[in-house]
Amino acid sequence: MRLNERNKQNVYYALYSGTQTGVDADGLLTGENPPSYSPATKARMVVGVNSGSSILEQYGIYDPFTAKLVTDDVNCPVTTSSILWLFMGDLSTFSDVETYSEGDVVIKDGVISKLTEGEWVAVPHTHVVTRVAKSFGYISYLVKEVEVTELSGEANE
């Protein structure tokens, strides 16, 4: 199955890479071990809206989801532990030479960041993967929108 390039959108993802040791501003251990993720990477996928009954047939158990992503890249590394940014458009990589204005979003040092009040602030992820279904020519993902309360990765569904 080949997907039309004109139907694909940019989807940014970061892969789970373990946990990091929590340290406060004074360099003392906090006892928390927040998750760490790989640098944000762009993929081209078809993004569909919630469709309903197809989940029962294709994925087994009903699990509410926000969108369905489909890619014809059968080697796509996205898994259920990955985080996603959808509907961000085409982000460019940060360059010190370029001039940015308030609200611009770029990929800076592997992190999706937004210029806010003269500082670059990390943009929290917008979606998580709930199901993965692989086939011979494509992979489909069910994703759920989340609201991230802190950049450590905690999400409210």
C-alpha cells in the first residue's frame, strides 16, 4: 500500500530512551526519575480523524483515541512509549544567524521550542500513541491527545 504524498502531514516524534536522575538547582538528588526522550524527529504520515467502529475490528478492545496516523514507512520506530507533536506545520531547525519573532516554533537542540518573552521554551508534546498495528505495507497508530502539566512528561488524559 502506497500513500499519496499530498495527503501526508508532518508529524514530530521523540522515542523513549529511559529515565534520567532527578537533580535540583543545587545539584542534589530529588528522588524523581523523569523519562528522557531522543531528539525530536520529523516523519510524514497521513493523519485521520476519529472513525469509530474500525477500532473494534482492527485493534480488538475499544480504546478512545483522537486521531489515526498511517505511514508507509514500515521501518518507522514509533512505539507506544513515544511522544508526538501533531499539527505543528513544517518546523525548521534553529539557527543563531536567523531572526525570530515572538511565538515562532523551531527545533532547537533536538527539542521543539517556542520563543516566549525573548526566551526559548520547550513545547510539551500534544499526543501519545495508544495502539500500533503493523501490516505488510504500512503501519497505523492510534493516538490520544494529552495535556502535559510539566515538561517532565506527566500527562493528563
